[in-house]
Amino acid sequence: MTIQKLSTQTLYCWFFALISLSLLTQCQSTEYQPRLLNQDTLLVSAETFKNANSSVNHPIEKADDIFQLPEEAKEQIHKLIVSYRTMPEQTRAVLKFIASYADTGLIYDNSATYTASETLRYTRANCLSLSILAYSLAKEVGIDANFQDVQIPEYWTSQLNQTWLNAHVNLRIKQRRQVDNGMGVVMLGSDFIIDFDPYSLKKRFKTQPITEQRIVAMFYNNKAAFAFAEQNYAQAYAYYKAAIKTDPKFAVTWSNLGILYRIHNLNDLAENLYYHSLALEPDSINTLSNLAYLYRLQNKLNLADSLERKVTKQRETNPYYYLMLGNEAYIDQQYRLSIQHYKKSLSLDRQNHEAYFGLAKSYFILEQLPQAERYLTKAKQHALTKQDEKKYQNKLNLLNQIALAY
């Protein structure tokens, strides 16, 4: 069975999707060969991706500029922090400062990848940008902060006519160490986590410390993916090259770049990129699925089937996989199939407000308004943020108006 209709590219606080094809069978080996390759052999001329509609029209942000704060913001945070002495108070002061830049707080927008200064200017950002801002503010006032990659399940959303697979980062604020001079013992206080996704905090997923360089590479990958979505492939390639230069061991970049190569019929290079990526991160389900997709395009069906079985086994217990399938079925106007997928998602996670909303949308299209209202109410009950709760209430109000018209 072909488990994916999608080939997916990674975004932090967001991965990108394209349609697969059905091909003829032929015999091949069922083994793939992850291996590290010479980096220079994996890159091509930038001219490959330039045309009338695709050019590098946006300069690549320098790493220092990504974390740079406006002078006004520096002055304000220093004035705010001076009256607080304990780490919890200082941490709350940093968050209070971030929220003060908008009347109702910064808007969480997973499509918005901004530098620290841009986040303050536009008052909207995704988890990566908000974490960058919080990190820059903490560093400015001498607070020890470290980025973390949060090991969330594979999770897809749709925007800009694409399907994206989300990843997530947050920030760990380190308590200052206190040394007992008499005994020479280092006393460590409890750390604090700044996380702008309430679901991540609630679930307490495993985390892995990551460097500034990795964060910059993630930033460039996000920028590349949105340039890709706009079909500005030259700009996307420029961002991928910047990510590779910053952090060549970041497996995600090589996998994402493989998609860019594949749509330009550089299939052999794309395959090598996936091998290189898997040598860096052997268990990446997303890269394995991208490689399977490429094999299927190349008629290497035995290889594709073998990888797809492995991917399916990993995804069959993930409620968000079925949520993604439900969303894709909904987009394809297969509403009864979307209902099946949403219900499967809920059988694995009864708290999933997005699956309830998916059911509500599907039943509404099928003109089953009582069912639509039922599931929309459940979506509101399980919403994790006031923003989602308000969204569902507005839709309930509209649904009630429609019901009255009947």
C-alpha cells in the first residue's frame, strides 16, 4: 500500500507537500544505502534555479542580525529587569516585555518566521521566532538561556496551498549556580521553560539542547520553504545553501533540499541528498518517506514499498497522521473518507480539538448540521488557547444562524 500522497519538507513550527504518481512495476533490490557524501558533490550551480519568476530578491539574513534587538528594546528591557532579583521574577519580566508589544499579546502565527527585531515590529511570529526573541532578551540582561528541540509527534497543517509538517523549539532558562565556598559544592536551582505552544508544555515531550547555529539553520530552512511555496526556487536554494554553511550536520536541510532537486528532475542528486541526510539522522521518518516517494517516481517499487511499510509502522499510532489524512481527504472533497480519518485520529487522542473541528467541517458540508454543531462544540471544549476557543465560538454562532434559516 502507498502510505503517502505527500512528499514532505520540514519547517520549524511548521514541512511541505507534493503529489505522488502511480507507476509501473519492475524488480530491484529492497535496500537503500545511507552514507555521508562529499558536501561539494551535492551542491549545484545557483543558475540551475534562476529564471524570470525565480531569483534571489531577498538578501540572506546574517546570523547576528537574526538575534539583534533594537536599541529601544534593549533600553526598555534593562529598565524593566532592574527591579527584579530572583530568576522566576526576571523570567516573567522577559515574557511580560514580549507581551507588551501588542495590546492583547503577540499573535502566534506559525507561518511567520522573523528575526527578533521583526517580531517586535510585526507583533506576530511562530515558536521559532518567539524563542529567538525571548533568547535575545534573556541574553541582553545576562540570563543564561539555551534552545531546545522539542520531540513532538509528526504533526501536519495546511496553508499557502501546501501541507506542512510542524516541528517545535522552546527555550530553557538556566538558574544561576551558587557555590558554597566552604565546601566547594555547586548548588543548582530549578530551570524554567519558556514555550509558546501550550500543547507542548502540557504533554511534556522530550527535548534535546541545540546550538545557536542549529537555530539559524532552522530559520533559513523556514525561509527557504516559503520561497519554495512561492515557486521562487532560486531564493529557496540560496537559503538552503546558507543553512548548510551554518550547520552542515543538520539533516533536515539535506532532506528539504532533496525535494527542490527532485522537482527539477535532479533525481540522482536528490537520492544522494536523502542518503546523506539519513546518514546524519537514520531514524527520520520524514526523510524515509521522501526517499520512498522518489523511489516510486523512479519505478523502484520494491524499494518504495519496503520504506513505506517501515514508515507506516511508525505512523499508525500517531493521531496527527490520521488528522493529516483527514485534512487531505477534505481538500479532495472526499468528505466521508475524511470523517473516517478524523474518527481514527480521535480514537488515538480524545483531546484533539483539530480532529473534532475536522468532523464538524465535514458534517457541515454533508448538511448534517446537528452533527456539525456537536463536534464544533467539542472542538471548543478541547481548545488549548483562547484564540482557538474564540474561533470555534464564532463558527458556532454562524452555524446557529444557518440552522435558524432552515
